[in-house]
Amino acid sequence: MKPKIFLSHNAADKPFVRRLARDLENQGIGYWLDEAEIKIGESLIEKIRDGIDNVDYVAVILSQDSITSTWVQREIDVAMNQEILGRNIKVLPIMYKQCQPPGFLLGKLYADFTKEENYETALERLVHSVGVVFNGRALDISPPSATLATAIDKAWDNALPMLSKPFHRPYQYMGMSVQEAARAV
């Protein structure tokens, strides 16, 4: 079963948290993120408690905004109480922007995401800490260069003739090289 992480954060840190969530998912790690889990009209407290009850880790995104947030404080309190009571949950400090962490997190090693150039190294350490093998290739989000879609776009842009045989279902060829698609039709 893949591990799941509750992402405790302040709304001001949302762009970083969304990126981290995407990268965790690409590494095969589940996450709980408020905007994906809480719908209009639902109880915030109930959904957050439920979220923390159903994860293995609580990642606290540390920034000046988050350490002064009462919601983040409540989430940390719930997680720390569960950790103290012996529930198999671990609090993971994630230093996003330099700040003084709350006293009860001072004894914990944190993942340091404060510098963009260290993002991949920090992510790798975080991924390893939850027992998952890091996949560096999962961070490469550039599209493949030799797909049928890019070849068709290039052909169209350069006014080149298209395939001569019927091409009724172009989506069945997505991801193929031009040579593979030509053999298929």
C-alpha cells in the first residue's frame, strides 16, 4: 500500500504545496490536500480530522505564514497528539521559507526546500523518508519530442503533406513515433 501524506499549510504557500503534491503523486505517494478533499458545505474540522486519521504522515509546510496560522497549529496539534498516543503517524517538517519552527518541532530533522536549486535533493530525501524509492525521471515533465501529435503539428506548420491513408481515429496513434503510425495505417 502506498504511503499517504497530509499537507498542512497556509493558503499563502499554496503554489509550492500544489507543486509538492504533484511531485509526490508522480513518486507514487498519495496526499491529502484541502482543496481536493473539502467540498462546499462540508465541516472543515471534521474533514481535516478525518484526513489526518487516514494518512501515515503529516507534512507541515513551514513558513512565516504557516507558523502564525491557527489552522496549521490545530492540524499539528491533532497529529502530534496522535503521534504521542502511539498511533503510527509521523510529523514531517518541511521548511519552505526560512522561519523559526514551533518549539515542539525543533528536535525533528526537516526537509529543506528553501532554495529552488535544492528542490530535487529535498524531495528525494522526503520521498526516501516515507519508504519510497525516488524516481528522478518522474520530475521531468517535458513532453516527448517524437510523438505523433508533435509530428503532425510540425508537418502542418511547414505545409507538408499528411499521411495519404485514412486517418479516422488520430487519438489511437498518440504517443507513437511517426514511423510507428505510418506502419499502423
